[in-house]
Amino acid sequence: MYIIKMKTIIYYLAIFAVSLASIGIIRLYSTNQPDASTIKVSEEASPTEVSESFGTRTDEVEVPIIMYHNIHKANESDSKYVISEADFENDLKFLSDNGYTTVVMQDLINFVQGKSSLPKKPVVLTFDDGYFNNCAYGFPLLQKYNSKAVISIIGYYTDQFTQSPDENPKYSHLTWDDIKELMKSGNIEFQNHSYNLHTTDKGRNGSKKKRSETLEEYKQLLTSDLQKLQEEFTQNTGYTPTTFTYPFGSVSEASFDIIKELGFQATLSCENKTNFLTHDPECLYMLNRFIRTPSVSVKDILH
Ligand SMILES: [Zn+2]
């Protein structure tokens, strides 16, 4: 009798154990079946994870950068720094017909930092000096072709023309109000071309170090000039430039550390060749640019 009872107890215990185990298995099985939301969360990776995945997909991306200055209504100047409105439209049309996508400096920085990818054929259109004609003739075309550009301003001229507005497409510079309006459009990104070092006065060649000055003197001069424009940008627009564009492409090695210490993540020079970007932040300094003259179109440059 006792043995029968024991067998019955063991029998029920066994059934109980099997039931527990199967619940466990079912639970285990169900947790191993990821639903769509689980997959999404795990793939929304942190910046480092994204960076690694981009790194394995592509090590180098070619990014040509074009340098413009003035756009006039017609071809009326001999200057290599002036092109016509029609020339600029032909460039935009060529880029659009040939699968290029215009990007700005923030796109390059995001790519290098692994935060986003770049389009298939990226190109950067840059305008130096901040002329009003960029707004009068360039901007409507950028909107028409859904394109973007980077304008590097000289702070001193922006302040002068803000104080005494004069919208002359031949010589005027953009005012802070123009800059704010253009920024709102999303087609234009602004950068720093020095506050007042765009000059060859007093033996200076842009932001290049003078032989006669000490490293400490140079550091003070460059820091106070570039910082002045950075602060004016922040006060007037709420935005702080990421990139320093060397005036006249005149570069001193002594400027490299100073510019990084000021927080600039990229610099633009004027060497007439293309760029290859990687995930090394150093590759954003001293980016090369092709000069677009009236006789050399973007088609000539990129073909
Ligand atoms: Zn310039």
C-alpha cells in the first residue's frame, strides 16, 4: 500500500516537473523569437557601432570641393573670381544630370565621425568672402536645383555692410540679416573666413604667420581674430561655424594646433585637387579645393 502511494506521488511529481519544464521551454523559445521592435532597437546602434559598420563598408569616399567667389548677372569681368549666373546654372545642371549630390561641411563631419553616410557622388560647393551676389544670383539657382552651398564670410565686411546696408551685387557683402535668412532656407551653411585677416596690409598674408612675430604673438592674433567672428556668429545666429577657410589659401603650419584648440573641426585650403575622406578626424583639415574660373567649369573639373 505504502509503495503504491509512493509510486503515485512520484508519478504526479514527474508530471509536475515535465509541465514546469515545458513552460520554461516555451518561455525560452518565445524570448528567442525577436519581434520587429527588438530588431530595430538593437540596430539603432550607438555612434561607435555605426562608425564601425561604415568603416567596413567603405574606407575612403572621394569628395571634390569647388571654390567660387562672385556670381554676376552676365560675363562682364576679366577676373578669375567672377562667373556669370548662366555659368553657375550650367554647373548645377551638370551636377544634377550626372548624379552628384551637393553636401555641406556638417555632412562631411558627420561621415568622418561615423554618424551618417555620404551620398554616392558627393560634392561641396563653396563660396569665399560672403558677397551679396551669392544671395542675389546664386541662392535662387541653388533652390531651383535643390542644391546646397557653403559660404565663408569675412566678419569685418559683414559688420560694415550691416551698419550701412547697400545691396549692390557688384561689390556688397552679406549682412547678418541676409545670413540669418539664408540659413533658414537650409540651402546654405556658413563658415569662418577670418574676422579681419583677409588682407595683405602691413606685410601680412592672410592668416599666415609673419616671420617677424613670435609663436605666442601669432597665437594671440589668430585666436582673437577667429574667436571674434565665432562669437559674432553665435550672438547673431545662434550657430557657431565648424570650419575655418584660410584667406587666399595662405597657410602656416603654426596655425594647425591653434585652429584645433579653437574648436574648428575642418579647414579649407586652395590646392587644386580632390579629397578622400576616411573616419580619421585629421582628414578634415587642409581640404583641397578646385577653383572654378570663367574658363574652367565644374564639368571640366570633374570629368
Ligand atoms: Zn577669400
